[in-house]
Amino acid sequence: MGEVTACVFCRIVGGELPADEVASSPATLAFRDAEPAMPSHVLVVPRDHIESADALEPAHARVLSEMLQTAQQVARAEGIAGSGYRLVFNVGDDARNSVPHLHLHVLGGRPMDWPPG
């Protein structure tokens, strides 16, 4: 089984695995994180496999823009757009990136500690 076909997010996008969908667009899918760190914790992923933010190239500009637009849509739908939310890309093991498929965390629903723990 190849890396892309084994990718859990590719399998969610492909409908092979269930997810609690929050929003979508032609190039993105947003769904609730299985292990939420905040009251509102949604992941926005590109439908096409891109390994991480470190793998982004100029050709990915459209999908990256669409990911941010989907994140805005998620924040409005979750009722956190007015109070504030955090957008996070994790890259690599030290950042605790557990799925090697580009994903944007949309986090909110309560005040956040600073610095992050």
C-alpha cells in the first residue's frame, strides 16, 4: 500500500473513513479533530495529498488560499470568529505532527494560555 493510499486524511477525504464534517470546498475538507485540544478544534485538509507545509510550492497557492477561506468559514460556523481563534500548521515530529498530510488546525472556544504549554 502506497503512502498516499495509507494516509488517514486521504482515506477520510475519499470517504473510506468517517469524519464529522464541518465545511468543505472543491479543494478542501474540514472535520472535527478526533482528539480536540480546545472546545472548537477542526482540521482543514486539502483534498489532494500534500505532505506538510514544508512541501508547499508556488503551485499550491490556490489550495493554500482555499484552506484559509475554509478556516474562516469554520470559525464563523463554530461561533468563534468574533471572539478569536488560532490557526496552526504543525510540521515534523518535534511539532507533534502525527499525520503526514498538510492540515490546518482551527482552534478556539475559550481564551488560550500564553505562552502555549
